[in-house]
Amino acid sequence: MISSILLAVQSTVPATPEWTPTVGIIISVSSLVALLIATRIEKPLVGPRVPLLPISIPAFIGAMAFGHVIGAGIVLGLTNIGSI
């Protein structure tokens, strides 16, 4: 039964793109935008600070993770409509 479920799932998963510089640029830009948004949180300096940035290490890690999630969504969406 599990193998039939896995086969059904495999047939519905769309193709994902290989890494290209375009994909890297999209992920980088979305991570930078998330970092800029993270500087506007209520208490961005709770915890140890990141050198040269007005943000704490936990907020920086969270912003980078969120930027990667948003970037992956953008890449998958653009791939789905055929732009990448």
C-alpha cells in the first residue's frame, strides 16, 4: 500500500530546475529583502549582535531562512510558468 501511495505522489511532483546563476540571484535578492524587513522588527537587538549590521544573530538567521523559503517559492513558481 505504501509503495502505491509513493508512486501516486511521484507522478504529481513537478520537475524542479537545476541550479543556475539566475536561481542564485533570485535566492540572494529574496534573502536581502528579508534581511531588510527583519531590521524593522520590534526588538532586533535581543541576543548577540552581528558585526556591522543592526540586527541580532537569531534575527539574522531567521531572516536568511525566511529569504530562502521565499526565494525557493519564487524559483518554483517561475519554473512552473516556464520563465526559468
